[in-house]
Amino acid sequence: MAKTKQYSYIIDGLSNENGEKIKKALQNIPEIKSITINVQSGTVDLISSKDAELELKYACDIAKASFRIKINKKKNLF
């Protein structure tokens, strides 16, 4: 089994409705183990065996939200 890691992203225009659409789209990806959506901070956190940035961008397009940036937690930078 591959090692899992946490990936965090900032999403513009994140609401409860489009957050659920993003979550539903990402649940079909077998590498993603956990999806946490925080509407107040506008972030999506994924626990995954690979970086799913491209898949998240597609999910944002479907949900009519805007992908902004990946958060690099190691350096505390965006």
C-alpha cells in the first residue's frame, strides 16, 4: 500500500452546495482516502497517496468554484 499524505488547497467561491459537488466528484478517485471541506476558510484538505491537484481543478470546474492555490504546509507558504 502506498504511503498517504495530506494535501491542502484554497478554493475561491467555496460554498456548502459546490463543496458537496466537489466532494462527490473526488470520492470516485481510489487514491483519495479522505476529503475535508472547510467553507469558512475556503479550503479543501485531502488525504491521498498522490497529489490530486489536477482532479481537484476538474471538480472545481464542475462545481463552478475557482481553484486558487496549493498550500505548502512544510514551508508555511502558499
